[in-house]
Amino acid sequence: MNTIDTTYPPVEGHQSSNQDSFSTEIFPNTAPLIPCKVASMGLCSVSEACLNIKSNSNIKYASSTAAFPRRWVRQGESLYRAGDALINLYQLYTGSAKLRTITCVGTEQVAEFPMAGALLGLDGIETGKYTCDAIALEDSMVRTIPFFDLLARCNADTETALRLNKAMAQETNHYRHLLLVLASMNSEERIASFLLDISERMATYGYSSREFVLKMTRADIACHLGMKLETVSRTFTRLQAAHILDVDRRHLNIRDHDALRKLGMGR
Amino acid sequence: MNTIDTTYPPVEGHQSSNQDSFSTEIFPNTAPLIPCKVASMGLCSVSEACLNIKSNSNIKYASSTAAFPRRWVRQGESLYRAGDALINLYQLYTGSAKLRTITCVGTEQVAEFPMAGALLGLDGIETGKYTCDAIALEDSMVRTIPFFDLLARCNADTETALRLNKAMAQETNHYRHLLLVLASMNSEERIASFLLDISERMATYGYSSREFVLKMTRADIACHLGMKLETVSRTFTRLQAAHILDVDRRHLNIRDHDALRKLGMGR
DNA sequence: CGGGACATTGATTAAGATCAATTTAAGTGG
DNA sequence: CCACTTAAATTGATCTTAATCAATGTCCCG
């Protein structure tokens, strides 16, 4: 029986030594940690490092780290659920997730697949309650950012406020583009667009943009792109036949990036 | 013949004396002004009135008004264009608009149809350049809110900051719902969902939720909902045949709101 | 009154949904 | 470690919805 430890993180002991060092063996399938990369490149939306960039450098980095504690989420578990009160935002440090909504009649929609660096929880800001479920696609680690702390920080620091605003605007712009994808593209173009997005984000975090592993199921992809899972599967097959992709289950290899771009960027 | 005034319901002369009065004859087709309604009900996302709600009440309303000057936009004209530098946000005071993106290959997507009270320009926050065209569907009036003034205000006032955040989150949540509509609903359900949204917003501003005039063309609706304009037309016809709607070109009458809701809320 | 934008309607086609059957991989427990 | 169970993915056959192509109708504005 697959009993999951509901008292989260497996991890013990290693926290005692250096705060930011992790033994990745504990989660062998987990992506390597890239906190510095994310923070130093300024790619993260809002992180403890980013938050301090423009603030008084006398503030101890360590204390800032302590202010945003880590939390592990195991594969399949939810970081938060629709209806929960918004208390924290979360920065995804390692791993990946899906953000999904379910209507009162049970229709599901996967809105996005956040990866390391992403800021989660913004969907709760409108009403004070989350409107989505945030579910880990693999064992993942987040930083917990108390929302009202963040607001206070924004109040003290225009830079942080602008950064938060940009993070929110980025999500909105991403959705607006996704609307276009769903409204005007056929299944091949949707899949191409989807893969380009993932490819780009992989590159952003220093991984191969050509070869990677999809962390989500065909059903998740279908639910994200407004298709049926059979159509997703068939589309992968067709793109493989066209020598644009090599697909082996979740493992993906982009053979013809130009052709993929031509498809995914719109007609 | 059942001719309905295509302008929004008139607001009785309360604007004649004070500084917010306009001679609507200049723009004969323009909706009556509803500044007080929008502001006082707290329905606007961010307005000069809202911005002062929690701040020092000694601040003159007049000076605040002066800080956010009016601007008229004629039907078909754009308030801003994709690529323009973000300088201002705009609060739509009267009238309505469409927000649309066009890709490099010319694919168009109408992301939303803002109505009075809406805050426009948020799409420019991510990069500092607008990513959409904001086009007036009728002669409309906006309040011009310099973005960096607003940021400064947010800095001074947590309430304003939260309000701006909520406005952005609201837009994002709206898009997320629209994704679900496009991903999982058939044409009847999409149209139903679309009409429910408009109906609700009409009610919010004190107009009839049952009977109203669509300010946009069939092509705009189609482009918004990921359909072809012929399909939009046919769907209206079918909903009329089912005694759910009365449709006469742009004029719309909801005969069976429950049936419409059943369709639009998902299966 | 006439021209153009907008809308409706009809006939046909094509893309993707649906229903259904296998195949493959990954655990689980004996 | 291997048989067994289950989740995920692929593939095939058929059907349905909406796209497409085309023609006509209607209203508004100059």
C-alpha cells in the first residue's frame, strides 16, 4: 500500500549543518537544486534573495532565509487547495507542479505547469482564498513566503512592489497567450507551442532545451491544451513521423527546432 | 417594434452641476457617466476615489481628480497600442472596449471586453511595454493614472497596494476561467458563458441583467471565444429557437436565465 | 438612395471526439 | 525475483461538431 507520510518532508538531519545545502540522494528523482542560479540571475519572480537586492544590505541574508522556510511536497500532494485561505505564496525551488481548477460540476482545467523559480499562490490574492489546487508533479521544494509579510515588504521597498507586480503581470500575459493558443491553433500547433514553452523554460534554468522529460501525464497535457488525451498521443506520433520530435513516453527529444517553432508560433 | 435605447440607461442629471459633468451631446452615442456609482460601490479596481478611501481625508477630492485627468476615446480608436511604452494605467469610466493581441504572424485574439470600472493597461507591467491594443467599442471616457504615481501611492498606502494586487489577480483569475471555457466547452456553452459574464457585469453596474446591447461584432465575439463568426451567429439562432434568448442583431434579451446558466456553468 | 459593413443561412468537409481494444511500464506482494 | 495488478500510453474505427466555402439578407450612414 502506498502510504505517504502526510507529515511532509522526509528530510531530517541534513538541515542541522548548512542551511542551504541538501543531499539530493534523499530525493533521487528530484532536479538538482539551483537556488543561486534562480536568484542570482534575477529570473525568479520574488525570492528571498531578490527581495534583498535593493534593500539595506545590512540585513542578514541568513535571517532572510530563515524568514522564508523550506517545505517539501511529495509527488501528487498538493501545496494548497482551492478554498484554502491565502496565507502564503510559495516559490518553487526545485521540482515542478500543476495548477488546476475544478468547477462546481467537476470540469477540470490545468492552467499551467510551474517549474523551479515560479511563484505560486497568486490565484488567492483576489479573494483571499486560493482558487486553484497546486499539485506537485514530482517531489518538490518550495520557499514559504507569508503574503502579508510580502505586502509589508512591498510597502517598504518600491523595487519589491514592482517585482511582485511584474510577476503577476507575467502570469496574466502568459494566460493571454494561452488563450490565443486555445482559440486559434489546431492540435499540432498547440502541442508545438506547449513544447516550445517548456523548452524555453528548461533553457532558462540551464538545462537542455532539446532533450527533457515531461513530468506530466498525457491527460494533464490534454486538460491543459483543451484536447483529449488520445489526440495528444496521436499528435506526438505525427510529429515524430514528421521527424520533428523523438518521443518515448515522457522522454522527449526535439529534432527539428525550427519546424517546431514554425508550428508553435502560429500560422 | 421593441426599440431599446442603445446607450446605457441614463443616470439622472446628478452630474449636471459638479465638475464631473460633461455635455454628452459632444459624444451623442456615449453612455452616461457613472463615476459615483463605480467609485462609491467600491466596485472599481483602482480609482481616484478608491485611492483616497483609506488615505488622509484631508486630501481634496478635487486635487485627486485633477491628478487623474479624463480622456475621451472615440469608437474604434485605441487607448494604447501593443509596443507603446507603459506610462499610464486607465480606468474605464464610461463605455466599453476590447483588449486584443496580434501575433507576429497576424493571428488575433480578443482577450476581454472591459466595461465601465475596469482598469486597463496592466498588460504593460511585465515589460514596460503594452502587449495589447485597447480599442474603444463605443465613445468612452477614461481616467488616466500614471503608473509610477500609482506605485508611489502603493508605497505610501498598503490598502492601495493590496487593491492593485487584487485587480491584477482578478484579471488573471478571469483569464484562467476563460481558459476553461475555451478548453472544455462547446459553442453553445461558450456563448452562454460569455453572455452570463456580460449579464453579471451589467447587473453589477445597475443595468438590466436581462436585456442589453452587445457593443461588439460577431467577429469580435468569435475571436474572443475561439469560434468562427458563422458559428457565433448559428449558436445565437439555436439559443433563440430553444427559447433561451431573443436575439435581434446586437440587441439581446435573456428569456430563460436558468437554462443559460445551466449551459454556461459547465456540464 | 446606394454602398459597405455586418449578419444570417445553406451545403459540404475535415479535424478531433468518442468508443474500444491493446500494449507498455511500473509497482506490489507473494 | 517473478507473477500479478494497475496506471499510462498507443492505436484503430466511427461519428459529431464546427470550419469552410458561398450566397443572400439587412441595416446604417453618407
